[in-house]
Amino acid sequence: MTSIPEERTYPPRPPAMVRPSRSLLWRWVVDLIPTLITPFIGIAAALGLVVLILEWQGADPRLAWQFLYDGTLATAAERADLMSYWMPLAITAFGLVLTYNAGLWNIGVEGQIIAGAIGATWAARLFAEGEGWRAQITPLGHGWVLLLCFVFAAGAGGLWALLVALLKTRGGVNEIFGGVALNFIIQTFNMYLVSNGGPWQPVGSRATETAAFPEAARLSSYGGFRHLSLTPIYITTAAFILLVLIMYVSRWGLQLRAMGKNLRSAFLLGVHTERNVLMAMMLCGMMAGLAGSFRVLGPYVTRAKLTANPSGGIGFLAILVVLLAAMSALLTPFVSFAFAMLSKGGQKIESGFQWSDPPINLDRSLVRVLQSGIVLMVVLAFGVRNRYFPPRSAQAAVDEDEEVART
Amino acid sequence: MHVELRNISKTFGRVRANEDISLSFSAGRIYAILGENGAGKSTLMKIMSGYQSPDSGTILIDGQPVTFKSPTDAIAHGIGMLYQDPLDFPPFTVLENFIAGRPGGFFPDTAAARQTLISLAERFGFHLDPDRYVDMLTIGERQQLEILRLLSLNVRVLILDEPTTGISAEQKSALFNVLKSLARDEGMTIILVSHKLEDVLELCDEAYVLRRGRYVGHKTIPCPIGDLVELMFGKIVARQERPPATFGEPVMIIDDVCLSSHRLSVHNVSLTIRAGEVIGLAGLDGSGQAEFIRSCAGLLTPERGTIRLNHLDLTRASYHRVAEAGVAFLPAGRLEEGLIRGMTLMEHFALTQPGKAPWVNWMRAWQTTAERIQTFNVKGRPNSPIQTLSGGNQQRFALALLPENLKVLLLEHPTRGLDVESALYIWEQLLQRRASGTAIVFISAELDEIVAYSDRILVFFGGHVTLVDDPADMNTTRLGELIGGKLAR
């Protein structure tokens, strides 16, 4: 057998690799190209899947595209409608950008929207309808009522999210499991309120919803469009500015990103991780709560009420949005707009084919297939790229010699 | 059966886990594979048991080259491995576990398997009830079950990875008796992977020693414990004369601290650390030094005793509180705990620099980072992601991140995996800090590093601590004895 080698012997270094030196900018551009192309490959794959389904059903994909356009962008009324669908989706996604960057998989966002809707309804009942302990007091004016609705909504959503966060930090319950459980609880509670003679169901009514809110608790409509109001647009824009400031300027946003990448290291580098978990979750819940209030406060009378399903699933949709936007604050508005278009246009595709000649029955869930398909395919495309064509930043440490060459 | 490993090499990324290792194992003998944590012994045994495949090199069984595609494949060739954590299914019964993994049809022959299990257990004097659930068994009993399972599969080479961790003394001696009889009477080859020297001396006939992924030597047992320590840790260069250092006031006073983690308990450590002092923590991996240093950092609360910094009681203080008081901790796994994969050097700086403003001054962060990169000779740019740096540069950068004017600096394996120049550079930086009054406490698996830089040495063995403060005692023989478990007095 070999003898004991001398102390601290090291194998000879391999000769330094001679590489053509390229500028840093060029390398950066070369790295960027696949990053830009990859999502489109995923989207194309998902679209291809939907086209196949449409062809199989005998529906003309070009016609579907026409319906999608008709149902979203063709007329001013459709555009206004699209806007009112987009705002709650966008603000929910903004909140999720915070938690997802911090590595918190806030599946409970759906329940936080519902909590917000319930909070807004409660405020509307208390301050506009004069229910409960405010029965004897004169109802407040329009502005005050709306402000209180938003405060209650944000508070309810924030507290519901804080509960998930406390379960995680204090009870050791993973936020995914805590969120799923709390989603069920709040959905059931919402049903209790508005069905089977529940406390908020109007006496004698058999519809699972509250009565329409009085004028004072409805958003004011804008430009004569039934469903369009400026207030949610202002609030969502403010939320977006706040999000961008947090993610790109603030120390806190940097801490959240650090936590998402390596919680243990972030803690050891001095980040108060537990406090940040609570704060990020609560802020996300507050934004989701506001989204819930947008969904129940009108402005048109048919939408100014708490229904059996106040969120309409936009919480889960927002999760897809943030995943597709790769948790980027700047991409989220665009991706959420595209998804709002697909959701809203999907209804038009369904009804359009129903009335076409011959009528074709397409299920509305086709749009959900497309939305989920896009996310799945894009994530898959990135997965394939990272596995087989890893970008430089994802590669293992480079050789020291090469590093010298680069510096 | 004769097994031979020929020129086995395996790398993970830039870590050379095994480098050109050639070993040979004959039937009827008990071998030890010795080495410190990270020496490459687990990788080598995983290769031998089919769990991983080598990058290059061959395994020969009775002179015939073989390749294993999976552990099942290796078992079919007669090589079975007993992992440190038993690989069984706790919600199943002993018998069900015994059947799982045995070749057989869709409906296993339960009655025959029961017979085999009972007769095998009887032969080796194990008391295993086939119908008990595995989660009711002790680790030792689960090991026995696993051994019986491997034996029933006609394994001729049995590899055991740290088998004596977490089992009682009786179980250990029962295990050793069985292993001895398997080797002597049945001509099996037994390979014990361990860093517990007393086990090796008690059980084995021969020892192969690995260090830093390479084979460094072979000993026939019995041999002096110091010889094995020397092979494992390397020969200690004579301690160089150093100018007498003057120490300042006591900064950290550790008084009668008792710690316990799931692995072991550390008993009654008392130590007064003075400003500007370097204290080395020596010992085999897992002897309590990691627990000790973590308790100083506020990451592990002592069960008893006090830790004070100057006049501040930090015994129960949180990690962040301890850090504020002027104690910094640099853990061993740089990219697991300490640095954040995917973030740039500048982002690391922005994250750690104290500041009251809620926003980050990126201009200043860029400038500071560029300055520190220069000062600490880090090869990288402010916008390089940290994982693209080499180990030495990462470690230099981790040092650059630490605040100035620390009272105590706690380091785990500060030069692990670094080449000589990088290690020297790190120590230069550390000694500069020491000169400005920072006390340094460090763990190392390199005895020569400990001897070269420490003013005093704390040797850990199985949770017991011996303080070596006389430079005359800092030699292989004395330290080797202490590390190997010969307590003072």
C-alpha cells in the first residue's frame, strides 16, 4: 500500500484554461436571451394544447380568439368590465409577490380575500345600514363608510393571514397546511352567514347572499359604466408603488428576498426572520382583504353584496400569476392583466360557441386549463432549461483562474 | 470473497470526495475505514455498496471487475451496507420489514420468511419478536434486524456506517461479538466506518485511514492510538516559537455550562476567554465542540451554568442579542448557513450593514463592497452571485462581512476545504483582528492548525472537556491521547 504522503500535499493545479475573453456585457446579453425566450416556448406549448382541444371539440380556434377579443377589449364597456376584474386580481398578486419572495407559500390567500369580503360587508352593515350596535346612530356619509369598509376588509384579511403566520412561527404548522385549513374554515363561515337563514341573509330570502348594500356602501361608478370605479384603481396603483418600493428600494425587501433564498443564513446574518414572516404575511393578507372588498362593494347593485363565493377563485388565480411572473414585482401587473383577460374572455368564448351555428358546448373550465397549462409549461420550460442549459448564475463555482480572467 | 477497490475517484462539483483510492479487503477479516468528517469515507462506502457510482476506477470481486447499478445489485454480488440511520419502515412489524426488499413473488411467503428470521436471530442470540412494530424497537434492535435481513440475502461483505452511535453498551458488545463471529467462523468480510477510535481498536484487525478524500495509510491493529490520530489529523509540525502575546481583560466567562442536544450532552465546561486570545477546540467530530460554540453564539441554550460577556449575562440571550453584544459566529457550511446562494456580494453587504434608514443606499453598498473586495483580496465583483466564487473567496468574503471591533469571534472550521495560501490568508486576517483585541474561538479538524494558532486548547471527547494550556503538552502524543478518549488524570 502507498506510504503516508507528506503533510499538506495538494495535487498539481490543472493548467489554466485559455478562454477568449468577452466583455461582461456580452456575457450578460448571452445569458439573457434564453431567459427571454423560454417563457414564450412555454406559452406556445400551452396554446398549442388548447388549440388541440378546440379542434377536437370541433370549434374553430380563430373564432375562439375572436370571441376572446370581443369579450375583453372590443368595446369600452367590455374594457371597463375587464378593469374591474383585473384590479382585485392584481392587488392580490402584489401581496403574494411579498410572501413568495420571502419563501412563504401563502395558499391561504383565497381565504384572506373572503375574510376581506366579510370584513367589508360587516362594515357596510354597521355603518351604512345601521345594523348591530350602531342601530341608533345616524348612518355615516359615503366617504366615511367606504373608508371604514376598506379598513375592515384590510384588517380582516390581515388578521386571517397573521393567523397562518402565527401557526407557522409558534405552532410549527407549515403555512401551506395552515392556509388550506383556514380557507375551508372561512368558506364555511361565509356560507353560514348568507345561507339557510344565516344572520346576514335577508329574512324570507332563499338566495345565498346578503341584500344589496345601500348606496352609501357602494363604490361610485365612473364614466357611466356599471362595474367600473376609480377607487380600486387608485388603491391598487398605490399598492403597486408600495410593492416596488419594498422590493427594489427598501432594506426590508432585501431581507425578504434573503429569507426566501436561505432562511437559516438570513437569520445568522442578523435578519429578524420571525418578525418578518409575520409582517409579510399580514401585509399580503391586507392586500388580499382589499381585493375582497373590491369584489363586494359594487358599484352596480347586482355586485354590491356578499355572495356564497365572493372571491370567485381569484386567490388561486393570483398564485398562478405570481408563479408565472417569476415573483417579479414589475412583471406581475402584465401577467395579471393577461390572466384577467383570459378569465373574462373565457366566458365570452363559452357563450359565443353556444350561440354559434352549429352550437358547440365548451366548458368554461377550458380557460382554467389554458391558464394552468401556461404556468405549468413555462415552469417546465425553465426547468428544462436549468437542467440542460444552465445559466451562468446557476452553475457551480467557476474555476479560480477563470475568475481572475474575468476580474 | 476478496474485494478490491482500484483507483476510485469521485467529485461533487469542485469537491474531490475521493481521489484515486485503492484498497483491498480479504475474507475473514474486520477492517476499519477511519477518517474525520469529510474525509470521504462515506462516499467510498456508498460507491462500494452500489449507492453511488464512481467517476473513475473499478471494483473487483475475486479479481473480476463489477459495476453496480443500485444497492440491490451490490447485494446480489454479496456486498451489503448498514447505514447509520436504519433504513427500515417504522410503521411495519419486524417481519414485514424483513420481507420488504427480499426477492420474491407478489405474495411473499410469510411463513418461510418467519422461519428464516427466527432461526437467524437464534443463531446470533438476537431477541427479536417478529410481530413487534419497528418504531417500538431501539436503534440497536433495528440494527440487528437490518443485519439479519442482509445476512438472509447471503451478503458476504458487510459494511457498517457508524454502527455504535446511539446504542447501549450491552448492544454494542453483542454487536461486536456477532461481527467477530461472522468474520472468524463464517469467513465474512466486515468493514466498519467510524471515527471512534476505541471501537476500532476493540473490534478491527486492520485500519485504512482517509484524509481529505485521499488514502493516507494503513495500520494493523493493535497499534498505539496516537498513530491512528496522527494519520487522521496529519503530523503536527513542531509548534513555532511565538512572541509572548499579552492578553487583555476577560471578555467571555463561561461558567460550568452543561449542554445537551439530540446527539450528546456536554458536561461542565468552564472557561474564561481573554481579549486577544485564540482558543482552539479540538476533538473528533461530534464530541461536543459544535454544541459548545453554538451555545456561545446564542444558538443553543445551556441547561445549566452561565455565559457572560463582560458584565452582560448572555446565557439565555437570543442569537441576535448576542451578536449585538459583539460576538460573531461563522458556521462551517458556508453556503448552507452564513451566505445566501443566489444573492450578489453587494446584496450581502447591504443586508448586513447596520443602518437606520428603511431603504438601501445601493451606491454606498456598491462602493463599500468594492472596497472590501480589495481589502480582503476577494476575487469577484460586487455583482457576482456568491456561489460563483471559489471556497477560499467565499470564506474571505464571509470574513469581510463581519463587523469590526468584535469582542469574540467564533469560527467553525475556518479553513476547511481551502488550499494552503487561502488558509494562510484567512489566518492573517484573523490574527489582525486578534491584535485589535478580538478573542478568537475556533473548531478545526486539523490538529496542526489548532496547535499552530491556539494559545490554549480545549479538547472534547464524548462531551467531556480537557483544557490544555501548557504549550509543552501541545504535541501529537498528548493531544492524540486526549482526543482518543484518555482523560487527564
